[in-house]
Amino acid sequence: MVPLMEWVNIILQGALLGGLYAMFAAGLSLIFGVMRLVNIAHGDLIVLAAYLSLLATDAFGLGPMTSLLVVVPLMAVIGYTLQRGILNQTLGPDLLPPLLVTFGLSIIIQNGLLELFTADSRRLQAGAVEVASLHVADGLSIGVLPLLQFVTAIAVIAVLQLVFYRTALGRAFRATSDDQDVAQLMGLDNRHVFGLAMALSLAVVAIAGIFLAVRTNFDPAIGPARLIFGFEAVIIGGLGSMWGTLAGGIILGVAQAIGAQLDPGWQLLAGHIAFLIILAIKPDGLFPKVQ
Amino acid sequence: MADRTNGTRSEHGISRRTLVKAGLGAIAAPAVLRVLPADAQSNVIKIGHVGPRTGPLAGFGEANAFIHEQVRGILSKGLSNGGKTWQVQIISKDSQSSGSRAAEVASELILSDKVNLVVADSTPDTTNPVADQCEVNEVPCITTNCPWQPYFFGRKGDPKKGFTWTYHFFWGLEDVIASFLALWDSAPTNKVVGGLFPNDADGNAWGDPKLGLPPALAKAGYKLHDPGRYQLMNNDFTSQITAFKNIKAEIVTGNMIPPDFATFWSQAAQQGFRPKIVTIGKALLFPSVIESLGARGDGLTSEIWWTPHHPFKSSLTGQSARELTDAYVKATNRPWTQPIGFQHALFEVAIDVLKRAKNLQDPKSILEAITTTKYNSIVGPVQWTGQPVKNVTKTPLVAGQWQRQANGKYDLVITTNKPAPEIPVGGKLKLLS
């Protein structure tokens, strides 16, 4: 039998990983909630943020965490421009055009990054914090970096929740989400609201990208592989619910960790099964806010 | 492609498509004009090349442009065969790191470009579909840069019969095992090994309980613990790390992709797992990966296919291995990588074959030249003698360690040459902890 402490360790590490999944998912959830846009390029935008951070650390000698100060606003600007310049043109009653356009965007980003940065496998180096850990008990050490990542995920979700339910901007988001036409009649400029939603989404993407890039290596082609966990976390948590997204990420991370402990081959499968079970029992996710 | 998109914008005076077509034509025209002198039509011989230039395998194809440039330079005066001078045209196509795309472009090369010889490199995803197309269409084909078992058995090759049109040079799994064992034998450990094998072609072959590492390691007195196949792009190696800690593994081995190894290696440190030797196939080939690991790249070990220290010369350019990598570094400002030698050797062998073929217009004659190859390339001798199987010949494989030099740069040092004594050893293995 596996000792109890090992299970505690496995589940805890899975939960910490869930924080990263939640950050992947938060941006997706936000834009789907506001404008029903499924962003296939989300994973590639995460990688783009990682490369921007790499540039910032190389050019200004910043650490990965301080590079957030540059990369987050930059990604937000990219998001707003992208939405106003391209994606708004594709939105309409049909879900397909934005899907296809973001798919194309995904290919363009991947190949653009390949041209600029070559296929080299890169990583952001954060120094000693990468391998630092807190020794909690025998057989239980928590890495400082995964912990930081988890705390950041909670902070990001909390901020998004506040923005959504406590500010005028959040009211605009919710109004357009509920009924675009009526929101426009009330004097909201949907195009601008969508732009802001995408800006916020990509700001979150920037944070997720930097944590991913410190955690492991990245190259221009890895984006799509990271996308699926984000989607699953959104669906598990329920569309439009920020705390649900966090719960979804954690459930996914823990399910994968338990699966891996039984057999490494079941790691991803266990996550997918958890996802399917929840989809079967509660098709709207655990905490749905948007119908 | 452009023709297939619907014409909703045709109301414009000049549609975008027309503009794009015209533009592409203008870009493509000089290339066509350069390679097709009208009077030399009959004296043109074409080599088709398939390799990954974009996608996840792009690192393997990185040196393509450099090698093609080099070979085109040498061939600019033509190639003499049978008292005639032939223009040699190299048509290279991108596999986009996808097997189906590789098959598609190979068939284009054969059917529309009507190439006389096909060459391809880099992983089973490129070599296998390309070789299959050539076998079906009866076009001679030479490939490299893929261990021979996935190449041969992956194509359902029968060792008794073999293939007719397709030939391959590289090393095999048995060489990896021999060089890993030689590497580990050179330092004192408790001989307990943790295995990390993903659920992909390489991972399954390496971890195979009959043909892979497990029986060979057991025979050599090593205790291998294999927790099972994990999925690629894994985000969490806690269960493997816990298992390795429990059995007190001092060696970690496996076949991984760089992101998976980086995840494992940070988590191992965070969770207090400190092995003495870490020998991983595939992930640790490229200097960029080692650089990306920072100080934690120091001391990692890997199989070595080829380095500037290898004692071979190109019979095509006369360059030594060192001279070739120096030329590459100078031309591209990038660090040398192991595939460069094999990409150069691929064209060396192809040109040697074309020089010796009795009748360049006849595919059978080119094939005969391939089977009678006896060539000293920059990666070692290439000669198909029927060993290990009819269509495969092996190049030497050694193992070594990434060691940080005084200037902070990493150098790949050959620490064991037991499987291939002709390759000089560059230093001693240092333990990680």
C-alpha cells in the first residue's frame, strides 16, 4: 500500500498544478462568457507571452516576475487591438467565423515565432526560486514556485471576480453577455467592451504564460497542447464562473495526479474521465453563471 | 489553394487573389529561371529532399538551409557522369513535422517534380512516410537521422526480405543501450535505475520489456524501475519522483522531449530527489535545451551521434567534422548541433551515388549504385552489407556529458567510447551529487 503521506503529497502537487490550469482557463472563460468567442489561439497567445517575457528579460535584464510589469500591459494592448482590428469583424450569430479566424491566428503565431525565435527550446530562468522548496513533513515538500503559482492563480481569480461583480466595467461585461442588443440600446459600445474583455483575457494569459515558461521549456509549437486543459477547466467549473474555473483547474490537476499514481499512463486519461463524469452529471458545469 | 476559396470578394476590380497570385509568381520566377536553362533540359538530374523545417521537429531541420547552400555551391559546376556534365537540381520540401504532410510532399516530388533520387531525414515521422512513397513508386531513396528499428520495423519491414528501393544509415537501440551501460559502468553507483518512458514510438521502443532497455539492463546487473508510460507534455512527475525516491534510484534514464524533461528536472529538485547520473535520450541533444536549464544543465548525460571531435572527414568537401561545424557557426551564428553531420552526410552519399550510377536516367541503375556504396562520410563509413538488415547500415554511437566550461558555455564531452573505440574520449564522467 502507498503510505498516507505519499497520497497527501500527490494530491497536494496536483492541486498546485490546478492553479496553473485555472490561469489557462480564466482568460478563455472570460471571453467566452462575454462574447461567445472560442479562442483557439489561446494556447499560442500563452506562448507568445512567454516569448515577450523572454525578450524583456534579455533586453532589460529583468527577472521573469518583474517582466510581468512590461508583458501584462503589452499583452493587454495586443488583446484590445486584436479584438477591435480583427475579431470584432467576425462576431455574429454564427460561431464558426471567429473559430476559424482564431485557428488561423494560431498558425500565424506559431510560424511567426518560429521565424523570429527558431525552434530552440527556451525557458525563463528565475534563479534559486525555481528549485526552492518548503519542507512540510517527511516525504512532503512543497516547491516555492508551484505555491507561488497557486497563490497567484487565486489572486487573479479574485481580481477577475471583483472586476466582474463590483465594477462598472464588470456590469458592462455582464450586460453585453446577457443581451448584446439591449446593452447597445443602453449606450454601451459593444466593440469597445469586447476589446476590453480581450485585453483583460490576454493580461491573464501573460501571467499564465510566464509561470508556464518558468516551470518548463517552451518552443513555438507547444501552445495547442496546453489549450485542452484550459477548456476542460472552464467546462468543469461552469461557464462564466471565476471561482468555478479555479475549482475546475484543481479538480483536473488532482484527478491527473491520482491517475498518475495508479499508472503514469492514466494521468491524462484520469483528467479527461473526471471531465466527462462532470459533464454527464452536470452538463452546465459545477457553478454555471452563463446559460 | 487560392482557387478553392469562395469568390465573395470578386466584386472588387482586382481581387486579392489575383494580386497574391501575381506576387507569388514574381517571387517564384527567378528560382525557376535559375534552375532550368532551356538547352540543358535533358542533362538535368533532380534530388528531392524532405525534412522538417517548421513544427515541433524544426530543431532537427535547422541546418537544412546551410547544408543545401553548401551542396548547391559544390554542384554549381555540375556533376560529371559517363563523360557528360549534369546539372543537379535540389528540390527541398518541408514536412511541417507531420507524417501525412511528409508523404504528400514526397509524392509531389516523385509524381510532379519527377525527381531521380529522394533523400529525407529526421525522425520516423519523416523518414518512414517518405520511404514508403518511394518504395511504392519505385524511386530510389536514402534516409538518415532516425534509429533503425523504428525505420525498419515501423514500416513493417521483414528482416528476411527487406525493402527494394529504400536505404537508411543511422544507429539503433542496441547501440544506445551499449553506450548508456558503458557510461554508467564508468562511475560507482548502487545500480538502481529509474526509467521515464513516454507513450510514443520512441518511449515504447525504449521501454519494451523484450527488445528495449529492461532486459539489457537486467543482464548487466542494473535494477530498472519503470513506473509505466506517461503521456507527452506531462505537467506533473510527482508520482514518478516519489517512486524513484522510495527505491533510492541513483540513475535516471529514459527518452523524453525537452519540455517534459524540464518539468521533471525542476520538480525533482523541488521534491528533494537528487540522482547521481541522469542519462536521457532525445531531450538533451541540443545545446539550446541545456542552456535553457541554466546551472542545472551541468552534468546531464546523453547519447552522442556526432560531434566536432569525431575523427571523420567529408569526402565531398574535404572538411573535418570540426571544420564543418565551424563553417556552420560562422554562417549562421548559431551553436552546432548533432544533426548537422548527418544532414551533410546524406547529401555526400546522394552525390556519391549519382557519380557512380551507370545510367542516370534509369532508376534501377541509381538503385544499384546505392547498394554498392562504399563511402567514407563525415559521420563514418557508409556501406550496406546486409547488417543489421538489408536496407540499414549503422554509424557509430558513443555517450557523454554536458560539462560547463570556465567561460560558462556548455561543452558536450565524450566520456565513453567503449561501443566505438575509433572515436576519442574527451573527458571523465562527473557525478551530479
